[in-house]
Amino acid sequence: MKIKVGVMFGGKSVEHEVSVITGIQAINAFDREKYDIVPIYIAKDGGMYCGEDIGKIEAYRDIKALVARSVRVLPVGENGRLTLNRQPPKKFGNNVYDTLDVVLPAVHGTNVEDGALQGFLHTLGVPYAGCDVLASAVGMDKYVMKAVLKDCGLPVLPCVRFDVKRWHKKREEVVAELEEKLRYPIIIKPVNLGSSVGIKIGRDRAGLVEAVDYAFDFAMTVLAENAVVNLREINCSVLGDYERAEASECEEPVNTDEILSYEDKYASGGKSGGGKGMSGLKRLLPAPITPEMREEVRSLAVRAFRALGCSGVARIDFLLDTEENRLWINEINTIPGSLSFYLWEPVGVKYPELLDRMIMLALKRKRESEDINYSFDTNILENFGGGAKGGKLKR
């Protein structure tokens, strides 16, 4: 019997459109002799939709029309599976649209990749691929991620975090702190976004203020850190879980500016890049680095993956200071664009196999969680009375 997989993509995120590309790429790559696939589009208002055209990339040229002819569904967890009920329900007949064995989140950014969707699926008791709630949340928050990696002895750049309220009330104080703890040029980025959204470099005080104001258009909290001047960017993916994890080939993205921008990643190639997500990015693959540097990148990537408690597939992005020949971990993408399938093909892992291994890891985690006892053999409510204002609960 085939395993029924729901592929979820979209969501209330600035990376919504990129997620659609990643999701549909995955849908088209699954081994259909082993899996039945149910595409599930999450609209920007959080509504979930299924239908004949939901898995077709060309349908997203007019999302409003696509949603109008699709079926809105309400997910309900039942006995470890996910039932998709029609919403609103029909007056007569069966209201179950479909029932899933496992979910593949192919989402990017806040409200979906950051543990929110994972927490929803976890609460429903449904197996899902990729990082769990904690790893997703930590991986999304660049400051918390850096704190964990630093505690584990991994190389990260010094940084300062501050919020929009402090910036507006004590701007001079914040600027003074940044100039004291960091050095120009200073890179400013939203603390919880990906796809290079909201990032700018400040080379002096005026540029710094401009960069901070720009970042606050996209997030309530931002991160400032030293910009690496003599920079090459190297990326590496990791696949596995806490027991076994392995690294992919390394790539060097080719950017048109000193920062790898959203346009570089998704739009610079026009027809070539615009519909291919991260797989359409201009890159050097394998990265033109020494064998020693390649092994250092791959080793650090696996260590970072394990330090953050990741599962499934992730991508770790590195900053290489060419003057000092020194590597820094920049960030982790717990659900990387295009699921980084293009980094696995050079080491012999084709996209269908990558997806298969992700699903197997999801089902493994579900089996292991079923061995944990979530109940305690007592009932403190049996003798608890006194109404809403009566009785005290001692802990």
C-alpha cells in the first residue's frame, strides 16, 4: 500500500511565493510507485486548500482564481493520521476530502518554518518531515541560533540584537553600542527572516541608520554583526537526524552584489531562475575550494545540524573570510529552498531518494515518540471540587 503524503506550502510569510516553488518541485519529484501525493496550499490568511490545480505551478499566476475553484480544508488529527475535512462542510454526503499518513512541510519563513506549523502538526499527533518544533524555532531566530552554536564551540560572528521600540526611543544609545561592540562595515538583518529579505550593509553611521530602518520594515527585532569584507559564501546541506547525519556537496553562490540578494536567489535568471527557486540560482558546484576546506565545511555543517537538534534536510550557509582563510557559520535553513536537492545529486542522492529518506525519518521519529509515556497514573481531578473559585492546586 502506498504512503499518502500531504505536501504543505505557502503560508503567511514574505517567502510565500518561494515556498510555492519548493512545494511543487517536491510534488513532482516524489516516487509515485511508493507515494500518493496530496498538495496542500496555505494561503496568506492561513486557509488551507486542495484541488486539481493546487499542484500546478502555472495556476499560481492568478492565486485568487485558483483559490476560488479549489476546496478549503480543515485538518483534524485522528489516530496518528491527518484527515482533511471540507470547510464549510457539505449538507449531505461525505465531508472528508482525504486522509494523510505523513506531512512534508515545504514552507519558508515566519509563521510556518519557525515552529508554528510544526507545533500545529505535533499537537494533532501527525508525523511530519524535517525539524521538530524546537529546532525549527531556534533555527529561525538568528540570535538564538548563534548563541547555541557558540555554546557548542562553533564559529559565529559577534553580534548585537535590539528591537524596534528601543531603536525609536534610544536611537543614539543603540548606535553608540553598535559602534562600540562592532566595527564598520556592519551588516543589519531581520532576526527571523530568510531569503536575504531586509538585509543591508552600513559602511558609516548614516548607512547604518538607513540599514536599520530598512530592516524594521520586515521584523520587530534585528541583528547587527560585523560584515566580512573579503567574502566568499559557501553552502552545504545536511541530511539525517540525531543518530546519523551526512553532508552534501558544497556550493558557492554567485551574487551580483556584496550580499546575495533575493533577486540573486530567485529572480535574476528571468525564466531560468524565476521558476526554479534555489535550484535556479547561479552557483559554482562543486565550490572551487581546497579538499581541506571542503571537509572543514562539511564537518562544521554536520556539527551545527546536530547542535541544533535538526532532522530531515537542512542547509548551513558559511562566510569564508579569504584574507584570514577563516570560516564562520552564517545561518541554518531548516527547510532550505528547493530542499537543497541540487546539492545532493553530485554525491549520488537523487531528489526522489532525498524525499524518501525525509519521509522515513519522519515516520521513525513518530515511532520513537510513541515509546514515550505522556500520562501519569493518577487523577487529581477526582477529588477536586469547590467550583471555579474553590480548591487549591499544589505543585
